[in-house]
Amino acid sequence: MQNRLSTRMLFMVLLPVFVCTLLLVFLLIAFNAAYDVVVGVQEENLRELVRLGSSSIDRLWISPREKSVEALARSPLLQKRIRGEVPFSELHADWESIHPALEGCFFIYYGLEDGTIELYPDLDLPEDYDHRERPWYKKGINLETTSPAWTAPYAEIITGQIIVSTVVQLRDAQNRPIGVFAADITLKGLQEILNQIQLPRGSSIFLLDTEGTPFVGTDVEDVRTGGLPGESDKTFVEYSSPLSNGWRIAVVVPRKSMARSFERLRSLVLGFSFLLFILSAGILTFHVIKLASRAHRLASYFEEVMMENRPLGRVFRSNDEFSFLNKQFNKVILATRRAENERLSREQVFRFIIERSPIGFFRTRSDGSLLYANPYFIRLLGYSPEEMETIDSVERFYADREDRKTFLAELSEKHEVQGRRIRFQRKSGDFFWISMNSLIVPGQENREVFEIEGFLIDATDEVEEQERLRILAETDPLTTLANRRAFFERFSIALGQARQNGESISLIIFDVDRFKPVNDTYGHDLGDEILRLIAAAGEKIIRKGDVFARLGGDEFALLLPASSGEEAKGLASRLQAGIAQIDPPDPLDSFPSISIGICCHGDAEDCSIDELYKKADTALYEAKAAGRNRIVLYTPPT
């Protein structure tokens, strides 16, 4: 083989150089074309920022204060004070309680045409002070509307602090102006709002009064001098529409700052790209030539070794990647042969184990198609191997198709499911329980249709044994009714539902009259028979959803969700009548009667299980004391 660059390798060197050159040219053109676009976008963003800022000041600063001042001016207490019906101390106390909630409020006061003025806080005014000459009074008394108005910023006469006043005209019963109500408000909140607006470096934002004079802003010099520069090639100036009180927002931005970051980025990117291009082109050319030469040598050597079956030697003495590749070649070939032999051996062992395992092994797709099932799996479901090959979807094995949807959802989320118990159906139609462990075959987690593999065992005996033990734990063995523990568990659930739904709940407790003498005289077998007959009679008359239980001995309980006292009493009467009709077992002449205590609680929030039980037990005691064979509905003591 000749030690030279191929046409393809030469093309691989020249193409990146040509492409990088084109990219540099296009990058320069794109940056120049994008300059005006960036500036235009910046200007539009600033206009939107001005609109948002004006909306925020209107909504967050002006409107709340107007509403507060208007509410104070229309207060009945102020009107009474103007008419002389209440002392100023009452109005002063009202303003004192309101003042802390009026953020930024400096003074609250009103002035009438006759020279009367009252204010809070109550500071001494200068002797020659005449409020009728103040800006706030002139503004308010000349209003043509009853809505609040704002003064231009001015120095407050007592403190000298710069404020604005929000004024509302006061009128008498004939709707004639008689004075002005006002609140002095500091500008602190406005300054904070403006400071939060993010502008390019060197920019300023101002709030202008109705005369166009800036009085709050981020540039103190422009606020002090009272003028803003006009828009020019060097300066961008944008004014907002008038706010609700006539003020406006203005921003002043040096145009160079709008594109400063862009210009720095352009210079940095172009300079770095040019240097990177020169450096990369040189390095690429050198290494491609060197790589091609060494690759040709190694390829010639490999060809000789593979074609002539010669042992591998060392072509390169340097300690680099080619030398490493040269050294590893024999190892790779030998390791590959050993790995192939081991893989075949493992596959044989694995298939041997799977084919003879007493555990069902399977492989399916998420769409339900069956890819593989071992013999135990096939036998467990009652099919022959030939029949299993005709199964179009494993969904037919599920007794409930929703179980497969739930299984796939959990598998998609967790990629593995362990110990999932599912009810399956055999070919014969018989149902049985399986315990399944499965996972998504690695490397397919993000595919819509993925493969699943796992194993399952027959868990029918275990599930049935657990169900039998659960029933035994909750059932009275003599009467097959719910036992005491199960009854109070269901009682707790029913009481919680009653509280949630705002329903009443009733509890019936009864026992057998003179049961102990019968038990002692005729033996426990007869007593047990009486209890079973009572249980059977009670189950015939209870409603769906009622809970009937034997609490112990001859004591029974009935829980009636969503029932009134009268409904519970009616069911108790039917129960008593049904028991009275039972044929007495020998040697009894008559069947024993029962005494019943009932408690109904309509406000389930105010009761507990213990309280309901104690009330029903109290009613049962009263039934016993009244002569037995009685029904007593619990009534609270008076």
C-alpha cells in the first residue's frame, strides 16, 4: 500500500477548511445585519418596559392611595365633624387607627372655606398659616369632579419634606364646595418602584408631573435641574401615556449602551473564531497526514496477519494509541473467541434451567404479543405448546383486563415490578392467582413498544390462605357475624364518612333478656343455639351497608350509617318482632326477648366512637331497668 493521502482523506482536510471560511464570512455578515435588529428590539423592549412601569405605578401606588383617601373623605364620621356633631377627638382617634395602614401617608387633614383646618398628626401650624393659599387647597376647591386629584410635588410647610397631596373636594348637602380633604404622601414608594425596573447601563427613568417636570428618578442630576435631554442619534427617550392622575414615566437610554454587549460579543466571537480557525486548520492538516500514514502501516500489517495467519508483533515502538491498538489486537481476538465460547455455554445452561424450571418464565412485547414461554408457563395456563403459539395476546390470560393496564403503567414508570399478584384465567376457564416479577428489557426504556421479561409462580394457595385468615380474624366463629374488633374498625370508617358528608349515624346495642339463667340451667349448647338464631333473624332485616356484629357473650350491635333516630327505632322494632317469632328450641316454652338501646347523633363532628357507644349502652340499661323487652332511644339529660 502506498503511504499517501487518499482522495477522501484529502477531501476531509479541505472541506472543514472551506466550511470554516464560509462560516466566518457568514458570521461577519450576520453580525452586521443583526446590529440594527438588536437595537430595534431593545427600543421596543424599552417601550414595553415603560408601559409596564406606568401600569405598575398606576395599579400599585396611585390607585390604592386614591381609594383610601376617597374612602376617608366620604366617611360619615368626617361629615359629622364638619357639621359639629362630634368632637375632633373622635375623628383624630379614627385617623390615628387608620394611619399605620396607609403606606407613605405623611399627614391626614381637611380645610374648610371659613379657615378651619384639622389635621393628624396634630402639629402646631405657623401663626400666619392660611391653608386656603396652599397648593393642595387650591387644587381641591377648584375641582369640577368629586373624584380624587393630585397636586404637583411641593415642600411640606412644617417639615420641608417633598410630598404630593391627594385631595378630594368636600361638599355640603346642596352639593356646594365647602372645603378640601387631603392626605400628604411621601415619594419613597415611587422611588423604590422605579429602582426595581431593570435598564441598560447608563440609563435613567423618571416620573414627570403634569407640567412635564421630573420629580422622582434614578438620575438625581436630571431631577434637580428639572429637564430631560431630547431624543437624538446618541440618546433614546421614551415617554409613557399619562397615568390616571396625569403623571408620566420617561426613560433616557444612551444608544451605545443598547448595543454595547452586542458589539463586545461580535468582536469577541469573530476574533476567537478566526484564531480558532487558523489553529484548527493547521492542527487538523498535520494530524490527518500523520494519522493516514500510521493507519496505512497498521492496516498493511493487519492484512498480512489476517491473510497469512501470522502471529502478531509490534509495528510501532512509540507509546501511543497505535502502539496500544497493536498490543491489544491479539488480546481482542483471543478474548472474543473465549467470550463466544462462554456465551454459547451460558445460553445452553440458561435454556436448560429455564426449560426445566418449576417457575413460569416469559418474554412479551408491551402490545401483548408473546415472544417466549417456558414449558411450566404453558402447563400452568393449561395450553399445549402448539396452542400457545397461536395466542395473539397475553391479555386473554388476565381475569380483569384493567389489571394489565395497571401493570403496564407501573412498569413504564418504574421499569420493574416485583411481587405483583394478579388473577389469571386458565384455558379451562378456571381462575387462579399468580405472583409475578418482571422488568423492561434493558435498552428499550424510551421506546413506545418495548419488550418485557419475567417469571411467575402459582400463588393461589397463599392468597386463599391469607383471605381465610382475614375472614377468621374479623368473624365471630359462633354466629359468623362481624366480631368486636372488625365492628369497631368499620365503626371508625363509617363515623369518618358521616363527618365528611354531614350525615347522621345510629348505633343499636341489644342483649338477650335473662340469658344467664337459661345458659346456666340448660347448658351452653342451648345458649349458643339461641345466639345463632338471633343472628340469623337479625341478618334478615338489616339494610345493605349496615354492620351487624356480636360484641361478646349475648351482646350484639347494629351500626346504621345515614339513618335518623326514628329509622333506627323502626329497624329495632322489626328486629324485636322477628326474634319474637322464632320457634323456641327444646326444652324452652318461649324464645327469650331482647332489650334494645339506641343512640343517634346528627352532628357527627361532635361525637366519638366511645361517646356513641356509652350513650347506646345507657339507653340499653334504661330498657333493662324498665322491665326488659323494651326499646329505648337515648335522650340527653335535661
